[in-house]
Amino acid sequence: MAGYPSAFRRRATCLSNSVPRLGASICLAYFSSRFKEVLQHCDRYGVDHRTPDEPDPADAAAAAGNVALVESLLERGANPEATDHLGRNALHWALLEAFRDARFARGPFARPV
């Protein structure tokens, strides 16, 4: 996790703690503008891949506030209505993060579409 700003490391740790199998290294890719690794995983496993404990890539990107990655995933055919095992979709993950972090709520979450 070296080389990433501390805010990325904190948020990635929170996300990876919430999503145990996601792991910190791939988790950081969701926060980065260089998300090639995420797209490679989507090519390999499908754009809506997940394990029972994980959000799909769109959910994780939404929780990370990575608008560019969310848009790339949607262009690749990600299902914005796909839900995890608790019935949460990408919007729910973004809302959860906005409630947890006021800076997120004022930042990527508040950007007009």
C-alpha cells in the first residue's frame, strides 16, 4: 500500500475490512485513476464477478467514489441493478460511504452526472 496517499490507504483498509476477500492490493485499484487491474479481473472473471462475501466491481468502485471506473464498468456491460447477498447495489454502497464520510458525500458522491 506504499505510494498511495494516506486517505486512499485508510478508505481501502475500511473497504477491505468490510469485504474480507477483496484484499488491500486489489482494493487500492478501485481508488486509483489507474484501474487497469480491475478491468483485467473483469476480462478474466466477467464484469459482474463476485464471491459470496464481496461486492461486484461496480459496487466497490461506487464505494470508492471512483466515477471513471464506474463509467468504464457500465460501458463494459456491468449491471447497475445487480445486488450483493444483502440486497445492496452500487448506489447503496455509495450511500453507505457517503453516510460514513462527509468528505465523500461532498466530493465524488455529490458530483452531478
